Amino acid sequence: MDRFHLLQEDLFAFEILGGYLYTHADLGSGSVKVKSSKTRVDDGTWHDVVLRRVEREIRVTVDSNIVEFRTPGNEDHSFFYPTLSCQNICEKI
């Protein structure tokens, strides 16, 4: 097996569950799922979401409400690229 297949990819994902935004993060030492919104985001309006990461410290801002958490593990090296752009349009069903 070559070195490329041995690299661990980092994961950041957003999920809307029960109307609230959750952030999933895994930097290679275990995953974490954090409720990132204090109010529901399934109300048919646009919401501002910003994810900032410094080493293992994560800050998610949803409409000016901040949630901070740390991913598990001791290593701070990551292969995650700092530029990420996401857009999603939520429609009521």
C-alpha cells in the first residue's frame, strides 16, 4: 500500500437534526458531534454559519451565537484546508 492510502482525512460536516444545527468533526483521533445552534434553523430563513478552527479548538457561529469545543486527541497537525465554502437552501416541505 502506498503512502497516499495511509493518510487520515479530516472531517467537518453540518447536520440539521430536530431543527437545530449540529457540527461533526474528526481530526483523526476520534469524532465529536456538537449542537451548534441555540435556536432552530429550519424556519425557512437564511442563517449565517461560520466555522473557525485553530489546531483542535473549533468555534461555530450561527447568527452571532458562538459555540466552542475541542476535538479529542493530542496532535494538532491536520490536513484540513482552511478555505471552505458551503451554500444550502432549506425549503419547508
